[in-house]
Amino acid sequence: MPAYSPLSLVFLAVLGAAASQPSLSDAQVSEKWNRLGNLSPYHKAPIPSGVKEVLPADCRVDQVMLTGRHGSRYPLASELIFITNMTAKLSSNAQAISRSRLPKELRFLENGYTSTLGHDDLTAVGRQELFDHGVNFRLRYQHLTADAILAGDQDRVIESAQWFGQGYFGRSWSEISGNAFSTIPEDNVTVSWITPMDTCPKWQYAFGGDAVTSWGNKYLPSITKRLNRLTPALRFTDADTHGALYACAYDYAALRTSPWCGAFTDQEIASFEYELDLLMNGAFGYNLPGDMGPTLGSLYVNKLIERFSNSSSDAKAVYLEFGHDTTIDMALTALGLAKDSPPLSPTGPVRPKRKFRTSEQVPFAAQMVWEKFSCDSSFHGPQIRLVLNDSPFPLTFCSKTSSDRSYGTCSFDAFVSKNSFSTSRQWGDAAWNATCGASSL
Ligand SMILES: *[C@@H]1O[C@H](CO)[C@@H](O)[C@H](O)[C@H]1NC(C)=O
Ligand SMILES: *[C@@H]1O[C@H](CO)[C@@H](O)[C@H](O)[C@H]1NC(C)=O
Ligand SMILES: *[C@@H]1O[C@H](CO)[C@@H](O)[C@H](O)[C@H]1NC(C)=O
Ligand SMILES: *[C@@H]1O[C@H](CO)[C@@H](O)[C@H](O)[C@H]1NC(C)=O
């Protein structure tokens, strides 16, 4: 696996340039942008220590399945309201704020702060992330050819898949074949490994939302107090503070800079990052009740196994599919990867060594790539590897041989047998119904 193609180096250089503009707030942003949980821009995940990044030279990837998250987007409408309210607060207190002695991290408020963020749609940053991914994927797997793209039927996912397609196939790719591009509904009547929670009646977003509320009650007040002490004219509430944290993340997602990121300490950003981990873990991960997390993710694991088991000569070599951070988190949960023990607690503390890290695992434009590979002599028989955000993600449930451990890989047979939780269930069977409630599809 080539580490960085020239194109992604250019992309990083651009990022670096944007982050090193002279103002103080931008300099501080450069330290923080990749710790904004699932609202972070795309970045390569760290390579786990002791794990080799590149497979031995005698190995070839025979099949690959990409599950991509849509790129950087504007805030959801439910998040934008926090930013809008905070901005309205600033403008109604504008005179008092401009008469205040502003500390350096809030000096940008001298000229007011306005926001023109949209909501829900992909941003320019998101377009670039996906286009670059398409190019890089083409360069990385030159010997394998894709002939189709599948996207969850939501605007930002579809647009992401289209930009990827432009990068991968070129501008006339829609003419390659009549059905090269297709969508799968994201609704409560379509069984889908991309959005399995939508056909699980007992699933609720509140499983994560409630954790966010508890944690917010714990960490936001002291930030609000600090900001109001610095500049009493702000008169921030905790909701305004939350809005300012969102403004940091979403200005960055849309513009690659935000004066707000510099207004927070590293520890405050770490508390916000933890909020995002709690949300995803609670609604799409290990903190779902009972075995709901692995049950939902089993649809994905079974799809992967079905494809990599297909020995028919017309089995596809490449799957290019697009969905959400939730898709990836549920898959990790079914696989038992990135699991914390004890589980993450909505009252803290923030454990800096926790394994479930949305910043590294599901930033915008995250890429979960599964490689099925074989080797002349380094490994015997078909093997499987997970490359998550351009770095190997060790399949720790395997690690039978020293090669497994060096490369984080698994023989495909061992992978299948270790995932008996998933392979022993399917949508709508007794186990699914017990966890999700019977669905009337
Ligand atoms: C935003 O402001 C409106 C009007 O004051 C208020 O009703 C609403 O609860 C606020 N929303 C948030 C998320 O703070
Ligand atoms: C699907 O959602 C619609 C509303 O969006 C609702 O009316 C319908 O009952 C739901 N169907 C199932 C099978 O849950
Ligand atoms: C194997 O792949 C081919 C081509 O995509 C498909 O038609 C067939 O249904 C697959 N078989 C299985 C068992 O999944
Ligand atoms: C699960 O629930 C569905 C919908 O009610 C039903 O059709 C199906 O038979 C149930 N499965 C089992 C194994 O009971």
C-alpha cells in the first residue's frame, strides 16, 4: 500500500498552508482541527505502534470493499440553531462587547462575528475530500477495476459519491455503463447495511442524545463561566457555549478556519471531543442497550463476508459504497473493535487512552477499506485486512500468528469464524426481533 500519493501530499500541504496563516487563532486551530470528533476534517489515522503499514511485497489485493462517509458538511439543522442563537446573542450585545477589553483569544469579536453556514449539505472542503479520495483510491488499487458506485439515498452522501466518482473514473464516468451509479433508500422499509438502525423499531437516537445532555451539564458550565469572566458583556448561556464549540467545528468544516477554535483550551476541546464520542458510542456503538450495537452492525459484517466468500468468476473485485459515520461505528461494534472496558461514561472522566475515538475512526470523509489479499509465501491462503482512514486497523480478535500481529491481519477463515455473532443472525430473525422489536415490513 503506497503511503501517500503525490496528490494527497498536495492536499496536506494546502491544509497546512491554511492552518498556518499568521493570526493567533489560526495558529491555535492547527493544533485542534483533528480533535473535533466526527466533525473533524479527513485526516490519516495514526499507525498503531508495532503494526506494519505496508503488506509484504509478495502479496496482492484480490478484492476490496470501500465504505466511505460523506465529506465535511454544514451543521445539521438541529445543530445550526445553537450557532444561530449564539450569533444573535453576540449581535444583541454588540455595543457592550465592543466597549469591553477583549482578551487575545476573543479579540476577533471586536469586529463582530457573523455566520453564513448552511445546513446539512456538503461543503467545498467535503467536495475536495471526496474527489481526492477517488483519485487516491484509483492510484492505490490500479490493478482492480470498479464498475459501479452505491450511495445511501441522502443528498450529501450522493454528492460525496459523485465527487469520488469524478476522481476515480473521470468526468464522463456516468457514461461508462447505464447503471454505474445507484442509491439505496435510507428509510424504515429498506433493510440496509448502510443504515440498519432505520429498520430497528426499538432503536432511538436519544440513546446517544441523552448521554450528550448529561455530559453537557457536566462540562459546559465551567467553560461558560470562564468566557463570561473574561468578557462579561458576552452573557453566554451553556447553549451559547455549545454554539461556539459547534462554530469552531463547522466553520472549519466549511472554511478550514475558525476564530472560535482559538477561544477554547485544549482541555475544553477534549471535553467537546468526548461529547461526540459519547453521542456516537451511545447511539451507534457499544453503549446501545443489550446487544443492539453488534446486532445492527451484523448486517454490515455479513455483507462483507458474503462478498469476500463469493468464489464465482463474476464476483466483483471492487465495491465502492457511501454512507455515514454511523455505518462505520456499527460495523466496528459488531466486530468488537475499538471497544472500551469499562464502557464510556456520560459523566466522565474523559479517559485520554480510550479506544473509541471518532476523531480517528469517523472524521468527515472517513474510509473503511477492507482488503482481501493473498501472498506467494508470507501468508497461506486468503487473508483480510482493515485499512481505516489510510492506516491499518488491527483485527485484534485474530492475531493468531506473528504475521497476523505484525500486519494486523487475519486469515479469511479465522475472520469468519471469529464473527459467529454476526453470521449466526440475520435481519428479522428471532434474535433481531428480540433486540429491535418486530418490524412490520
Ligand atoms: C434558540 O433560541 C430560541 C428563541 O429564543 C429558543 O426558543 C431555542 O430554545 C433556542 N435553541 C437553542 C438550541 O438554544
Ligand atoms: C415508517 O415511517 C413512517 C413515517 O415516516 C411511518 O408512518 C411508518 O409507520 C413507519 N413504518 C415502519 C415499518 O416503521
Ligand atoms: C457473487 O457475485 C456475483 C456477481 O456480483 C453475484 O451475481 C452473485 O449473486 C454472488 N454470489 C453470492 C453467493 O453472493
Ligand atoms: C420477526 O418479526 C417479523 C415481523 O413481525 C415476522 O414476520 C418474523 O416472522 C419474525 N421472526 C421470527 C423468527 O419470529
